[in-house]
Amino acid sequence: RLVLDSYPEPDKSFTGNVILPSWFGKLEKPVPEENASAPLEKSILQEAMPETSPVIIQKPLVAFPDKKEIESHESPETVTEKVPHEIEGDGPKVTITIPKPSIPAPDHKSDIPDKEPAKHPGPIPGKKKNPKFEPKEAVLYGAILRTKELQKTDQALSLIEKFLEAYPDSDVSEQLRFMKAEILFSALRGGEKGLLEKVIAAYQEVINGAPDSELALKSYLKMAKAYAESGSHYLGISCLDLAIRRYQNSRTLGKAYLARGEISLEEHLSEKAVDDFKTVLRRYPAPELTSRALFGIARYLQSRGLYDEAQKRLSKIAKINPGFFVEEPEFLSVQAQNYLYLKEYTKARDYFYRAINLANEREGNDLLLMHIADTYLQESKRKKAEGLYTLVKDTYPESEGASIAELRLGELHGDVKKFQEIMKKHPKGSIAEIATLKVANAYYKAGLYQKTMESLKELVRKPPKDSMVTAARSLFARAAEGAMGDLYKKSKYSELVSLFHENDALLKGKIRPDKEILVAQSLQELKDYSGAVSAYRELDPADLSGEKIKEYYLGLADCLSSSGFSQESIQLLKEARKGRLQFATRLAVTRALAERYNREKRFKEAYDLYAEMLQHKKAVPTEEMANIYLSMGQVLHAQGMYQEARAALNNAITLSEKHKKLKGILLSALWKLGEGYLGEKKYSDALEAFA
């Protein structure tokens, strides 16, 4: 809800000597009196109670003083309780008297620049405080006030129109135009349809009739409020922009900055909102305005996860305006949420219970009780949490809180069927989305990745406007990674590629590169080398882990070679060697490049690379060393350097003959050794090598 005024609008049904002349209703008209002064504005608590009386609020309350009531699930009773102010302990103690607060000077140094506060400008001229009436005019005016008091709105509007037509220049015409706008706005807020244009036109009439009056500024504020409550937030902000530019000399301009900040915060225009709140703190340091500005900043900080900073502002509000929660009940739930985020669960419960005892337009008792149950769950007090969840479900059966309670209970017991029942009961809305997410999460934990994706199929295709869809998309991506990993291990390459392409809008750039490379490798296994090259090039090797970087360069190089782009393959590997690679990756890339030089008959370049690898004998595994010696012997043999080749091949034989798994290297080395002896016409040695 958007509250644009620091105080509730005063009831001007009968304003006594402020508007009516003192002679009204008497037989003779006396000499006019001196202007009566307007009553001083009081704070909400001062208006609500005398010096020694507590604030009394009568509303449905739910209290849970002990375990018996939690287990009994009784319906809430209507009781009269004194509003809590300082509550001790862990339960909902609600009988505490609130004394009239003494409000100290505001302290918000952290939000105010080191500047001298601007002096308040003077009042806007043009408002007549001591109206004069003709007898018939006074009678008609009294009739208007009477019908308004009796809430006969249609009759009041008709009389106002009649009055303004008969007495357009009356001293109270300005107030009556504003009264007309207020009556229409009240009807709009009461649910009457199609009144927005009339409300705006009525307030605009006030502005046109007396553009320099204080009521003109109030009209801008009310227009902004009407637009915002009807969903046209940007039009509301535009009204406030006009007011701020036009009424720089008004004492009450702080309300306009405050209202603009609150609407901007609702529209997630965070920087603009915070700037307006800071302007209020700097230039209009009245406690009621300061409290609202600090509250706006606290809400912004909380939304950004800066809970410690938010708490500083919330504590400051409690210090400078102890009764702030009476005019703004949402303060209690925001404070409770902040303590919840700070993991101060006892304090969070205390404030949630306070919020239950005061009206809260944003959250009902069902949701507040859910929050209290959640604090117990966070403290691993499962039995207490479960009791409250059950109570909410039974006491508020058709509420949002009851649906969430069913979800929590299902989660506590790991009951997927319970989630599915909730989905059938609530096929649309946030509850259905939460249940869908819970079911999908249960499938994911069980390793049923494709079933997880199937259950999230509808939810993930919605626009990502809230955290629910964002969470669903994240889980969908993780499930896709698991499914792709399983398919690759089972050599189901076609299914893996299909799964990715069917969901590429949701997966491309969303799954980890170490998993996305499986698409390229699957295409490579399917011998779709051009497709594999495209898939590899969608990836940035810098985003891959060490082992996957090696697979990336070797896989892409092989696909380029297989596609007939041998030179591009060689260039890729040369460029890769220039980067900062792990030793194992550098060794594999160097060997792959040497083999390509060998195939291209660039023996000198191939030999140099093999020799380079032999410089790191101690770090190279035995199998790799045997392979290097074999390849070096093959390069030398191809150049007719049989004696040098024999030395390299004998080294390969020595390393491989002791390991059964290296038998293939051993046989290749012996065969190449025999071919060398044949080249030298040493037939007996060749026969021995072949044997």
C-alpha cells in the first residue's frame, strides 16, 4: 500500500469555527470575530490516546501460549487486547500498554550528507481561513456537510455541484472542489469501477481553480495515489514530478518526495527511490517523514540482501518514532523478515506475533503464522513447526497460507503424492508453481533427470518475472546436465543431441560448459564433423575445466582434420600451445600437433616436438613415454635414419615389455624395428624382431 500523507486525512464533516462563521444558526449576525487559528497537527499516537491511556485495538487474534493450543487447532477468537510494544520471551504475549512516546530528534547520519539542512520555506498563499457566507449559501453549505457526514455520497456530490454553480466565487469553493474529489476517490477505493478519470478530473479542477494553494499540492499527491493504486505507477510519478517542480516553496513538499520514492520503490526504480528518501531525510527532518523515508531505504536494502544495513534503519525508526508500527503495520512484518534473514529466530517470532495483533494489509494471519512456523523449522524444532503448519491448514483451509502449509508438510514427510494432490487442487497460481517445483526437486534428488525436466516443462516456459520461474529454470538446467551425462555414458548420442536441441533456448548458455561440450562430442561420435565443429566453437575453452580443455582442443582438431581442414587443425593446436595450459593438457596438445606434422611429412617439426616432450621425462607417465619413443622411432624410420630410429624403438620396447597394457606399443615397436633391419638388409635381425 502506498501512504502518501504522514497523517490520516482529518474529518472535515463539521469543522466548527474553522469554516463556519460563529453566527451560523443564530438569529442575529454578530460583529465578525478574529480569524480562528487552525488546530495544531498532532502525531498519530497523540490523536489516538490521552496521556495515560493505552491504545486499544479490537480485531480477530490468534494466540498460541502453549503446546496444548497448537495441538488443539481451535478457531481464532475475537478478543480485545492491548497492542504489544515490548514483548519478552518466545510466545505471543500481547497485553502491554503503549505510553505516549516522546520523540527525540532524528539521527540518520549514515543517510545524510554533511550539509546544513535546508530551511523550510513559507506557506503557499491563497488559502482563505475565515470564510464569509450569505444566509442561503450557509444553509446549502451546511446541508453538504450533513449529507457527507451521513455518507450519502450521491446527494453530497449533487449539492456540491449546485453550490459551485450558484456561488462559484464563494470562500469555500476551493474546499468543496477538493471535497468532491475526495468523495469520488473514496468511492474508487471502495471498489466502484470506472471512476479513475472522474477522480483525476476532480483533482485537476482543484488545481485549475487555485493553482497556488496548499490544496493544489494535496491534489497532486492524491492524483498520484489514485494512479498508483490503479496500476498506473508511471503516471503517478509524473504527477509528483510536476508537484515538486511547481511547489518548491511549500512546507509540505516532503510528502511529495516521500510519495514519489515509495511509488518508485514499488516499480523497482531503486536509485530514484533512494534519492527521494534521502532528500526527505536531508531537508524535511520531521519524525513522521523521517520514519517513512528510513523505512523505504530499509525495504530497499532488505531487497538487496543487505540485512545488517537494513537493520540499522529499522532500529533507528524504533528509536525516533516508537509508535510507527501503529500507522504502518507493515513495519512489524518487515522487521520480522529481517530478523529471519539474520537468523535471529526468536526476535523474528516476536515481531511476527506483533504483526498478527495489528492489521497487516500485505499479509494475513495465515501467512504470518507460516513465517512463525518457518522460524521453528530453521531452528530444527520440527515438532513445533509441524504443529503450526497443521494448525494453519485446519484453521484457514482455503487460504494461501494453508496451501503453503500443505507444501511444507509434504516436504517434511517427503511425500510427492501430497505435492501432486496440491497441484490438482490449485492448477494455477503461485501455489501450483511451488508444488510443481517441489515435485521436480524430489525427482531430481532421486536421479530421475528426464522426469524432472518433463515435470517443469510448462513452468520454465513462462516469462522469468519472479523467483519461482527463475528457480524452476535453474533446476531444469541442472536436470538437463544430469540427463546428458547419463546418455553420454550409455552411448546414446542421438538422444543427447535431440534433448539439447529441443530445449536449446533454455539450455544454451545456461548449462555448464563442461556439460555442453557433450553435445559436440556426441556429434563427433556420430561422425557429423561439421556439426561438431560448430558445437565446439559455441564454447570458450577458458570456461572449461582442465581435463575438458584438453578434450576441447583434441576433439576440435580431429573434427577439422576429418572435415578436410588439416591446416586449420594444425593452426588450432599451435595457438593452443601459446596459452597457459596445465602440463597434461600441454603434453597432449603437443603430441597431437607432432602427429599431424608426421602425417603431413613435416618430419623435422614432428621430431623437434617429440624431443621437447622428452625433456620432461620425470613428469611424463610411462605409457606416454613409450608412445613418444615409438612415434620418434617412426619419424626417424620414415627418413631412412634406421640406426637412430632403432635407439628410440628399443627405448619404447624397454618401457612397454614390463606392462601388459602396453602390449600394443611393444608389438608396434618390434614391427617397426624389423622393418628397419630389412631396410639395412639385416635379415636375421629382422626375422628375430618379427618373431
